[in-house]
Amino acid sequence: PNWWCTASSAEARRGMRALTTSYDRTAKIWCFETGRCLHTFTGHSDAVMSSALSPDGSRLLTAGYDGAAKVWDLGTGDCLQTFQGSNDTGRGVGGLYSAIFSSDSSLVLTASADGVARLWSVATGSCDWRLVGHDDAYMRSAQFSPCERLVVTASADMTAKVWHIEGQRLERNFEGHTGWVNTAFFSPDGELVLTSSADMTARLWEFHTGRCVGVLQGHSHYVRCAVFSSDARRVLTCSGDWTAKLWSAASCECLRTFSGHAFWVNSAIFSPDGATVVTASRDHTVKVWGTETGELQASIGGVWNEDTSEGLHVDFVASAMIFPAGVALPFAGKGRRCGDAGAAAERQRRSPEPAELDLSMDSGLHAQEEAAAERK
């Protein structure tokens, strides 16, 4: 089936919504009780790599590989604002990997494949600061610190860097990975930085010293993402080995492995209450797991789905999250729009067995970009 949910998790997920983004150039909001697609956001001309909600829950921010970050009204589904990248580096307009709001929604922070992070003013739509300093293009992540005086970036140059916003200067450099760094996040107290890398590890770093204090080893392919739990006691990772893993941040011990996807797991995140884990995969599906049990509780989408009739994604799912249904969605009863199946039809349809995985392989969009980064 294209959607299913266990009875116990259906009750727990009552009133919850899922937000997903995909290489089919769309973002979607889903009802978790029914698995129905409530709305599809269309407007990007390339893959939608990630999304974020505004702190007040009224707006959606999407990051597209077309170089644009778009702000959407969750009450109407309309696009309110577009932050469009430019060829100011001489490398062409870089596709975006991430975009997030500041806590007061006055700023938008983006990370781009042209090797630059940018701070945008929501009021004016202008770029206020270009963070330039990595030795390679493909800046894959940019995130605020909890105090929002700092920004941490992750790059294909195998480093993460911390920048001081007010002083507009480089504050700290984290070196030690032997593959590109995919993501970097501060711990909730701002004392640690967590990175994920193509070297198949995630690392914990002391912010104030830049010293590596822990290495999470156990994945057999690129670690695509690593995030802290809200109390920073645990870490969640996902990988091209088709799994996600739960770790102790104190001991770096793997506590649990979430297995069930049929291709790379692109993102993994805790639910707001920490009780569940949400994963998004290149197999076109999103799955929800019990954090403590590892049990698969719900699944949205069909593996390698190309059917647009039910509003499902028809290409790799890049990211997923769940959130309470406190946000008014008056468009939910209107007709659903579906993504572009044309791009998906060009994808490689045979999913390799795990034993066949090749660290130089990446079927689909951005293959040349990722292969170039892998060789460094």
C-alpha cells in the first residue's frame, strides 16, 4: 500500500501533519491519520532539497536546487517571497541545499552549491552577508547557533566552520573528516557541534576548542545527516547504507538501527516530542519509527512510485518532518496537484542490493556534482 499506520501509532499521530520535499520539484503536506496529501507546493524548477517552518507556524520556507529559497503562506498555499541566488561567485547560480528562518523570522539563512552561505533580510529581500571561506564549492548546510550570534556551515572541502554574524568573521574551523561534510549542527546548549560526512562517520566537536570529542562509526556508506535530540543526549544519523541509527552522545555507542528503506536515506529527524523518528529516502517514501523500540509505525508513499494520481512523490524524497496540526490549512480541501513525473522517468529504476553499493555511485539528479565532491 502507498500508506499505512499501525493502530497504536495512528492514535499517537492524530492531528499531526507531515512535511516533505522531493527531487520531483515539490513540497507536500500530509495528514498522518489518513496518509492523504493535503497540498502540493509547486514553483521550483529543480529539486526541493529541504524545508523549514517559520517559528510562528504560519509560513513554509523551501530550498530549491534552482538556486531559489521560497516563502509560502500556509494559510493560502501562495508563494509570498523568493530569495534568488545570483552568479556573484563566477561559478554560476548555485543550487540550495538548506534554508532556515531566524527565531524572529527577520532573516533567512541559505547554503548553496556555489560554496557560499547567505543571510537574507526578509523585510527587503536583499542579501545582507555572503559567508565565503570554504576551499570548495558545494556548501551543503548552514545553521544558526542557539543564541543566533553564530552560523555553522558544512562543505565538500571536508570541514565545518563557525562564523560570527555581527563581526562577519570566521570564528572556528573543524578539521578531521576525510570526506565532504554533509551537515553541521550546534547542540541545544551551544557547547558542541555535530557533523556528518561522506567518510561514513559523524563527529562531535567542542565548540570553544575545536577539538573532536567523539566519532560515531558504524554506517557502511556516506552519513547523509546527523542531528541531536532536544536534550542532546542522543544523536540520530542516516546513511546511503539504507539505514538510520540512534546513538548515545556520551559514549558514541549505537543504540538502535532503523532498517526498512530500499535505497539511500537522505534525512532523519526526531519528532517534536522525541518519541518518533522520521526518515526520508531516495526510494520515494517517508517512514516513521518508534524511537525506543525501533518499530516501523507508519509509511507514506510507494517504493519507486511514478503514479501521480494519489498525490504521492514521484522521485527521491529529500527531507521530511512532522509537526502538530495547529497550523490552519484552509486549502486542504481543495484539489491536489501532483509533481512532475517526467524527471523521475529518467531516473535509474533498479535499486542495487546493499552488497553492490559503490561509494562512487549516485544515480539521479546531481550525480556529477556529488561525484566531483566524492573524489576530493
